[in-house]
Amino acid sequence: MGAPVGAPPGTPADLLELSRAAKEQSRRELLEALTRTARGTGDTAEQLTSDSVTRARASFFAGVLATALLATAAAQGAARPNVSIATASPHAGRIFMGVVMRVPAQVKVVSFSCKATIGGRLTGPRIGYRKYVGGTYIRPIIHKSFSDGRLVQATCGWRIPASAAAKLISLQQPHPGCREACGEWGFTVHFMDLTRRSGRGREQTAYYQGTTWKIQP
């Protein structure tokens, strides 16, 4: 089966067709070499073996490459919410918009949560990943946008206290070792990938829990 009508070059359908064609070519090359040997052509056994192996190898690697490209395209094509985490610093006494989620048409968001703490501290080495601990829960400000009854965008922010300059606000789970008992932390979204069949990875969850910001004056 060829690529769907109107499908752009490089789509998973094109790559699947390329993989099938490469494998079929490899099979034909080997059958041809065996047939030539059985008929007793003028080529030496070494020449037949060298030529057939070279062609078979080329076809095999072409098939492997096409299969790898197909897997990559399928992974990249998975539908999921587009979540952006703020890189700018929050400021004391202002509302800080920390998370923006945009929902494409191929995705249905089932639910999401946004939990952060303020006033904790970082532990661990000065270089590399540092664990955030402590702090107190800060209530989020959540705004949702709908189109035809479907959630298309949501934002999560916090009103930063005026006295919080130089403190930390974090999406990290602030209690080391606490998992199920602490529930979801950070920005968590449960969604359905409508491009997939039911039971084939359609229902998924994405977690965004690693960001910590330092509050500026």
C-alpha cells in the first residue's frame, strides 16, 4: 500500500513503504544470486558471493534506516499538549505566570493540576541538579480557555507576596521520599491522544516538576 493521497514526503506512511521496498529488494537479490549459482553462470563462486553479499548488505541497511526513521517519525508525531514553563524570574508583589498549556485539536485534556511551594531551600551540590525541600503551598491562579466546549489553553500562575524577594518558588515535590501519599505535584496533565486507538497508549500523563525560580525584588 502506498502513501495516502496528499501525504507529504517523509511521513510515516512513506517511510513504511520505503522499509517494505528495501526488504523486498534484499529478498530478490538473494534469490537471484542463488538462481545464478544453480544455473552455473560464468562468474566464479567468489564473485557471486561478493556481489550478492554487497547488494544484500546495502538493502539490509536501507531497511534498517527506513525502520529507524519510521519509529522516530511516529514518536515525533505523537499528539500531546504543548506545555511551556517560564524561564523568566518572578517578582515580589506581582502575579507570575509560570506555566502555559496549549491543546492541539488531536488532544483531549482530561484533567490537570498545578501545585507549587514558596520559601523552601535547595540542597545538594552547587553544580548540577539540586533538590528543593520545604516551603509552604501557594495557591495557584488558573485560567482556562475553551472553544466549542473543548479546552484549548490553560495557564497557571501565582500571586507572589511582596515580602518574598530572594525566596524560592518551585514545582518540585518538596517532601523527600513522599510519593503517592503526597499526590501529584508540579504541573501534571492527564490527556488522551486522539490519533491513537483506545488501549494503545491513548491515555497518557505528562509531568513537569523540576523547575525552581528565585524571586526578584
